Amino acid sequence: MCGIVAYIGPKDASPFLLEGLQRLEYRGYDSAGVAVIAPATKSVPAKLKVCKVKGRVADLAAALPARFKGGAGIGHTRWATHGVPSDANAHPHTDNEGRIAVVHNGIIENADELRAKLAADGALFRSETDTEVLAHLIAAHRADGGELEDAVRAALKLVVGTYGIAVLDAEQTDRIVVARNGSPIVLGIGEKEMFAASDVSALVRYTRQVVHLEDGELATVRADGFRTFTEDARTVTRQPSTVDWEIGSYDTGGYAHYLLKEIHEQPGAVERTLSGRLDERFSTAHLGGLNLDARELREIRRVKILGCGSAYYAGEMGAQLIEELARIPAHSEPASEFRYRNPVIEADTLYVAVSQSGETYDTLAAVQEIKRKGGRVLGVVNTVGSAIARECDGGIYLHAGPEISVASTKAFTSTVVAFALLALHFGRIHDLSPADGRRIVAALKALPEQIRDMLGQEREIEKLAAEYAQSQGMMFIGRVRGYPVAREGAQKLKEISYVHAEAYPASELKHGPLALISPELPTVALVPDDELLDKNLTALGEIKARSGRVLAIAHRPIEARLADHCVVVPKSEPELDPLLLNIPLQLLAYHAAVALDRDVDKPRNLAKSVTVE
């Protein structure tokens, strides 16, 4: 949610800022802006130049003046939280004198109170945003001289809320000050130049050496290095780490959209998630990152999984895997609800936080609440060094590779695979037999090729999507293992095609949803070849008896009297079938969105990483 970039060094900052913003546009895309410090001349002091527009980064690039040069600059791409998208509400924001410029991710909760005080002291506000408060606060503390970082520290002590910020001062041209509290900031170390961003994707073309700030930390960034410190001016040491993702991972690679590329990357993503983690000798999984030995794992009596959106639905699939394979009670819950209901934290419960970015604010806050109450938390995340990964006691990295499209596909699939590994590991420590362990290990090894087979049916699914996309809405149904798949399928369709979709357990049809069935509202039915096959076929019969159209996702062809269309999916073991059943739903949503001419990678009102409430 919103993207920040910053550069200081001997080169012109603008090209980096624009390219970095393009790489971060998936985090927010209703407006964009940049600010640079134009260097002093013999007759003119250094001054701040700002250009910002409502619209995409491409609109900003078109609006940028020809002479917009400076060796220090900051940029921002926005996803609205305060104020409608407009030129005035776009970042960067400046003070009255146009000397201080600020870009900000997050929410200042006491902005109204601060705004009233600042306005009474003479500050002139030009926007509806909470961020502009920061520019005026910092300027007020700079009025008596001193260092920029001291003014930023003093201003932040008055702020309640979350922030990742970068600050320029036209009178101190040798530095950029950045700070973090609840919203990520990453420093990039170059050769006699330095970078900063809210996501490493903006940095990987220029450097692989990065430093992640922790909450409550600031950094003064100069061309020749950086210094990190806390709000009370205590110096802290941060060692660089190496980013292992390639720059090519951030390109579309010849696909029409990032989303389609990421759907097709799933076989490789699953292989990376499994790599080095399958133990065929003992029919189990190696998960050294859990930081829990077998004795400690046997003491766990319950598993609680927390995530938001698709991560929550992946958690539902994970909970079922854990219950089936390990016979431990498991449950998935939205992290955004968990943190507000004063949850009871149990010593023998293992909590698992799920987040592709590792920065999802609701999930991070839930982790912090659990830790505060003495609970043990594992993280299942894709981004190494992210806030949730650092906060947790241990966990599983997905290694799915960068995911740029707002709608999660490969990270979702890799998350379910990670839960299968966790369930297998738990199960073999408890009562899962070696024979069942071998069965699951073999099924996991077969997944990448089965996903490739499923992707080979894309042309058929594209034709179906074009037909079903014209519907007024769609119903998704599944039983037990199939229900989380139905929920994720409905989520994908609504978020990228804007076709209304609802998911229900197939067993609940007679308890209300059948009233909606008509030829205008088709149903996507998950029909795995398992112990509930006959009951699922009965549900199809109930829909057809009421003139409903049915698209079945099944392991075998469904006769025409029960389904208008059928997509046949490769069969895995019953516990892992949901993972493969989800692949055609990803393709269905993608091609429906394309047929309706939607902005597939950047759906309206949504952003990739939600770092505010």
C-alpha cells in the first residue's frame, strides 16, 4: 500500500525515482510524485523541485519537466487513505516555504489534532492528507536550525500511528532522512551512492546489499553511507544482507500481465518451496526454521492460523491439512479480527502468521499481540527479512520469488504447499504412519508436473471464462476440502474482474443460497473424486433442477445432465487435491478479467501490500 523510493549520489535522481516507482506501482497507483534538490549555482541556492500528478507513474513521467535534475530525491506512488486521488493529495508534501519534502506510507492517527495546532501557528495546508502534517511538523522543528534528523526525531515523537517516511531538506542537501514504524523501509547500498525504498523490488537493479530498518528506527542516508539510530538518538548497528532475487523476476517475461506470468511460474515456485525439505528416508519433511524440536512439537495441542485475504484462505486449507495429517485441532481466522477480540493466548497453542509480503499490518499487529501475551508464533512468508519474519519465533520461507500482481497466485499455492510440509512434519512426529508419510511425500513431488499439466488446459478455460464473464454474478461451492478452494476462487474472480462472486459450502445450499439460483447466476462447483463425490453430485442435481448453469471443476468428466461444462483436473492424494483444484479457478478469473478489459495487475481500489488498517 503506497510505494516509497529515494536516491542520493552523484547521478541525477529522477531516472531512478521513476523506474523505482514503476516497480512499486503494484503497491498503489492512484497518484504519484517526485521531489529533487536542484543543486546550487553561484547566484541561486539549492532549492526543492516537486512534480506530482493524479494518475499512474506513466502520467508522472509525461508531466516531468525537461530540467528536473538533482542528486538527492524522493518519490511516491499512492493508494488513497486520506483524501481523494488528486494532484494536491499526491505525495511529496511540503511545508509553507517549500524547503521540506516528505513522502509517507501509513496513517497518522492524531493528524486532525496536529493539523489544528499547526494551522493555529501559521501552517498553510494544501491537501486533505495526514502526511502534510509531517512536513509542517518537521519544518517547525527545523526553524531554529540544527540537523534534519533531529527535527525528524522531534516531529515523530508527537505522532501517533504508522509510518514509513523519507524526508528532504533543501538546506541540507547531503542527506535524506528515513524512518519506520509499522511500514517497511529498506536501504540499498551502492558504490558511492545510496538508495531507499519501501520494497526491495525498487532496488535490485542497482544493488543486492540491503538493510532493513526495524520499527522505531531512523537512518540518515548520505551518498557515502548511512547511520541508523532510534527516536531517542541511540545509535544502532544494522548489518547488510544480500537479496537473492534476480532483476528478471520483476519483468513480465513476455506475458501479457504479471498475473499470467505468476500463474505459469507456479510449478517452479512449488519446486523451490519443496527444495531440500522432503525426507524420503523417514517419510517426513525437514523444517529446521521452525526452531522447535520434536519434544516441543508433541506438546502442542492446537494450531491457530492467522492471515488476511488469500492468506486467510490458504490458512483454511492449511488447517485442514494439519487436522487430517497430524490429528491436531487447527483453525484459521482473519488476523484483522483476531487482534481486536482480546484473544485468549494458550501456552500449548502454536500460532502461525501467513503473509506473502511479510508486512501486512493487521497480521503483524496480531503477531505482536500474541508475543506480548507470551504465545509462540511461526511465520509463513515469502519475503526474507520482512517484519513478520523478524518478529516470529521461527517459520517457513516460501521462496516463491517476487509476486508483483495485486492478486496472489504463486504465493498462495506455495503457502498451501508449506502448510502441507508443516502438516507432514507434525503428523510424522505424532501418529501418521510411514506408509502415509511416503504417500504424501510422493504426492508433493508430483505436484509441479501436475500443475504444468493443468496449465496446458488454459485455452479451454479461456473460452469458458469469456462466456461466464458476462454473468451478473457467480456462485462457488465446495464441501469440506473444497470449501476453502471455493472461497479463494470467488475472491480471485471478484477482485480482478469485478464480477460479484460468493462462496458457500455445498452442504449449505438448501439453507438459503438456492434462492439465488437462476440461469443468470452460474455456479462453479468443486467436485473432487473423494468420499464426498456422491453428495457433491447431488448438489449439482439440485442446481440443475432449478435451471442453474454449472461449471464443474472435477477429477473426472461430469455428465451433461449435471454440468454444462467441466474442467478435469489431475488427481493427487485427497489431502492435496484442493491445491490442484484451485489452478483452473486462477485461470478462470484471469481470463474473465481480460475478457472484460479490466486492469488485471492493478485492480481498482486495491493494492498489493496492505500496511495500514
